[in-house]
Amino acid sequence: MAKSINIFSFLIFFSLALYSPATCSRSNQTDLFSLLAFKEAVDVDPNGALNSWNQTTNFCTWNGITCGRKHPNRVVAIKLDSQRLIGSLSSHVGNLSFLRLIDIQNNNFNGRIPQEIGLLRRVEYLEFSKNSFLGTIPKNISQCRNLIYMNLNDNNLSGSIPPELRFLEKLSDLGLANNKISGLIPQFIGNLTSLRQLNLRSCDFNGEIPESLAQLRRLRFLSLGENNLTGTIPPSLFNISTIEYFIVDFNSLHGSIPSNIGLTLPNLRFLSLGMNKFSGSLPISLSNASLLETIVLSFNRFNVRGNIPSGIENLVGLTFLHLSNSYLEGSIPPGIGKLFNLNILNLAENRFTGELPSLFGNLSLINKLNLPGNNFSGAIPKSLGNCTNMLQVDLSENNFNGPIPPEILISTISISLYLSYNAFTGSIPVEVGSLKNLARLDFSNNRLSGLIPDSLGKCVSLEELHLEGNLLEGHIPQVLSSLMGLANLDLSRNNLSGTIPSFLDLLQLEQLNLSFNSFQGQTAISLQGNNELCGGILELDLRPCTSSSVSTLTKILPTLAKIVIPIAGVAALLCLVVFLYKRRTPKKNTSSPPSLNGIPFLRLSYSDLLKATSGFAETSL
């Protein structure tokens, strides 16, 4: 579609000259020209979203175009979101002087946002997110004094936030997330007192959070996560009672969480402070924020002496609780069993102790339970079998003991079931066969005994199976041949016996470890697909090496001789000098090397022997 703009303009005006009077009376030439220029700047339109954009019909009937009621021949809205359009945004869009809304999100518009956007004095809604715009934010946008909503998230914009934006006094929603915007968060953002949503996530901002943000008394959504922010959170930010989403994760912020946070932020629904350097204790007042749905405090430096704050059962709306890697201690309060809406519970890599409360079985909506890397002990409560929406369980690296309860082998678990590095005993329950949708199963490094159950062959979705480091015995079951998607199989460090089954060669395994068992008989070795291999032992049935290898060696020998002989000469000369020097130097008393019948021998490592004998080849021994 790319043409010279001058030629295009001439054609447009020529066509307008031939336009019928009836049609002209129903439309506006400026808006028509601007829309056709918009179309011309689009290079790819796979959905045919702009097919109706031609002069055979009134532009007010075109797809994605809305004209006004008071001014029926003027464009007031362009809505072309998610049409997979590729191209640039025409500067002629600035001539649509009655435009109030433009939504082109989730396309692939590229190039710069034209400065002419500042001519849209009536525009209230700019939705440009999820495109490929680059360059800086146009300063002229500050002329759009009626702008209420501006979303530029998920582009390639760079530079800093232009200070001219301070004039957008009506702005209630500002989104600049996932760009390359850098520098400090400007103080003037605090002057945009109409803001309800401020999203500056995943840019390249540095420095401290400006205290002026506390002036945003209407703020409901604040996201400053995934930047390079330092310092502490201004205490006055915790006094904005309207805040519902408070997100500052993945920075280098420090300090403590105010003890009264649950009182000063009563409308809080989403709290994410993870991946920072916060310390101190978790405030008990959090239990007063009864609207909380998500808490993410993982990867900090909290130090709780005792339990998770009491009263957590008051957070009845909580769906996501993430407290991993935070130096937390104590036992799990039974009150967690009253969080009936909980979907995800992650307490990984802390110092929790004691047994899991049986009330966990009341969490009927939970789908991910991650408790690895703690000091939990005792038996896994059978009541976990009531959690029939479970998709993923990780209880590895604890001190759980006793048999694996068959009740917890819930058929809905499909992502992973990790029970490794505990002290489980007994046999693997035959009920493991109910895990038909499971991708990863890890029972390794326990004290499990008995046979590998045939029911494992029913787990046809398995990609990884880890049973190493147990006391399993018997043969590798033939039924494992049905696990055609298996890529990683580790049965090492058990007491397995018998022959290694040939079906393992059919499983297309990427990793197989059968070491440290008691297998017998011949081992099947497969080298299929390595067409360049030759020679070797007869059992490998490889083709003999041809004379090409010898001829290649013959060709390079002269070159090698030119290099090796001079080096050898220099080395010999150095050895002679060292020998003469040692003869003239008095010998010191040193321990003599080990000898056999008075004949000294060298100290050699296993690696030296391996290299010197070409892997203990018969011809080298």
C-alpha cells in the first residue's frame, strides 16, 4: 500500500472533485480524507477490517467508525482493536477534530506516535496498548486537555515521561507499562489528582518513589513493579484509603510494612511486595483487610517469630497467598483451613515446622499447593484428598514420614506431584494409576520399598518419572512401555534387578539413569541415527572405518611435523638446562616417591589413566 503521499493526496482530491453532491452533503471531506490516509498507512490487513473503507458508501457506515449524534457527518470514534493490522499511524489522524475515542490496541502499529495527535482537542480516550510504537511520548499529547484515559502499555516507547503531561488535569487512567521509559518517576505525577489508575510497571525507572504520589487521593490501582526503584515506600502512600491494588514487586525497596496497613488500606484487594528487601514482621492488621484476594510477599527478609499472623481466617476472599522465600517461621495456623476461596498457596523455602493442619482438606477450590523447602513433619493429612480441583502439589524437601496416603493421589493433578526428599516409607500406592493426566511425578530420595507398581503404566501423560534414591526392588515393569511421552526416567540408587528391558529404547528418552542397582545380563546399547560412527567393538555392529580417515591423517602429518619438531627441540633444550641446574644444586631432604621393589613409580589420577589408555581400550593396555 505504500505510495508517495503527494500522489496519494492528488488522487484523493481528484476523486473528491468527482464525488456526487448527494454524497458530499452527507459527509465531510476532511474526515473522509483523514480516514483514507489512515487506511493507506496500513500495510497488512489480514482480517479485511478496512475492506469497507471505500468511497462507495458513507464513511459513517465503515467498519470501526462511529459518527456523532449532534454532528452526524463527523467521526467521533475509531475502534479497530485486535484486527492484526500492521503499519504506521497516519499523521492525518490529527485532522479528525471531533474524535473522542481511538482504540487500536492489540495490533502491530509501528513507528512513532505522530505529533499531530496533539491536535485532537476533544479526544478523551486513547487506547494504543499492545502495539510496536517506538520513540518518545509526544509532548503535544499535553494539548489534549480533555484526555481522561491514555493507555500506551506494551510498546517500545523510550525516553522519559515528558513534563508537559502535567497539564492533563482530567486524566484518570495512565498506562505506560512494559516500555523502555527510563529516568526518575517525575514528581509532577502527584499533581494529576484525578488519577485512579497508574501503571508504570516493567519500564526502566530508577530512584525512589516520589512522595508526591500520596496526593493522588482517588487512586485505586498503583503498579510500579519490575523497575529499579530503591529506598523505602513513602509512609503517606499507605494512607490512600481508596487503593485496591498496591503493586511494587521486583524492585530493591526496603523497610518494613506499616503495622496498621490493614486499617489504613481497608479497600485493599491485591498486595504484591515480593522480590524486594523488606524486613520486620507481617502486620497482624492485614487480617482486617477483609477484601484481600491476593497477597504476594515472597523473596523478602521477613523474620516472623511464631505463626503466620493470627486472624488470617478473616480474609475470606483470599484466592492467592504467596509467602515463599521470606525467612518465615513457626507452624501453619489452622485458620488457613477456613480460606475457602483459596486457589494458590505458596509457602515454599521458609522455616515452617510442625504438621499440616487437617483443615487443609476444606480448601476445596485450591489447585496449587507449594510447600517445599521447609521443616514440616508427620504424616500428610488424608483430608487433602478432598481438594478435588488440585492441579499441582509440591511437598518436597521436608520431613514428612509414614506411607504416602492413597487419598492424596487425586486424579485431577495434571501438572506435577513432588514428594521427593522426605522420609516416606512403605510401597508406592497402586492408586498412583489414577494420575492419568499427570506430567511430572517425583517420589525420589525417600525410603519407599517394594515393587514398582504396574499401575504406573496407566499414567500415560507422564513426561518425567523420578523414583531414584529409594529401596525399590524387583524388575522394571513391562507396562512402563506404554509411557510413550516419557522423556526423563531416573530409577538409580535402588535395589532393582533382572535385565534392563529393551522397550526403553522405544521411549525416545532424553535422560535415563539406571545406575547403582543390581541389574543382570547383557545391556542393550542403541547408537541409531549416528551415521558417521565407524569401527568399535563387534557387538556395536558399526561399519568399518574406511581409508579416508587414514588419508586425511597422511595429509596433515607434514603440517604437524613442521609445528611439533621445533617445539620438541625447544622443550629438549629446556630439559637439559633444568637437568644441569639440578646437578649443581644440593639436594634437600624430601620424602621419596612410592616404589615397588625399590623402583619408583609416578602418582597418576584416574583421569590420567583414562586418557593415557584411550578409555582403557584393549590396544592401549
